[in-house]
Amino acid sequence: MNVKPIRNKTDYKRAMARIDELWGARIGSPEGDELEVLAVLVERYEAEHQPMPPSHPIEAIKFRMEQLGLTARQLEVYIGPSGRVSEVLSGKRHLTLAMVKRLHEGLRIPYESLLSNTA
């Protein structure tokens, strides 16, 4: 294993190519260990150089609804009556801080996602 830090795009491309070669390696094998180390280095490089912005609050809510198989009616406990849920999901009404808190605590949607792009 000859793993080096990823400092630029060339290093990044090289690491990604090596990950493709190692993909599926058995955990605990020398190849599996190399894959694990490269994955950590790539993740760090991407976080520093290609940060992913938080999603729009409505998209975050809809994504979580899909993950959990929730209906709009099931959001009433977090947002309020069905009309208010509909307005929030259609973008006609902004989330209040109380809604944000309940959505975060009840559905585990990150605050960063619920509070982003809310100007």
C-alpha cells in the first residue's frame, strides 16, 4: 500500500481510479485496508474542495417524507393543520422557528437544511 495525501485534482483523480480498482475488496485484506484509507482521504478532500450546500428546506422535508413513507397529513403534528402543511410544501408559506424545531426533533432533519435558503 502506497497511499499519499490528496492535495490537488491530479491526486484526487488518481485516488478515485485506485478506488475503482479496489472496489469490492474484502474487509480486513490489504486491498480492503487501502480502499478504506483512500475513501477517508477522498471524503476529506471533497469536503474541503467540493462542499455540498444544504438542500432547500422544502426539498429536505420531501426527501425525509419519502424516506419514511410519510404523507402530508402525517406532517400536521410538526407543521400544523393540513392547509398550512400544503402551503409550506408548495412554498407559499415559510417555516416558523417552532416548525423547524419540531421537524428537527421529530423527523431528524438537520437544522442546516431546514434553515438554509430561507431569506
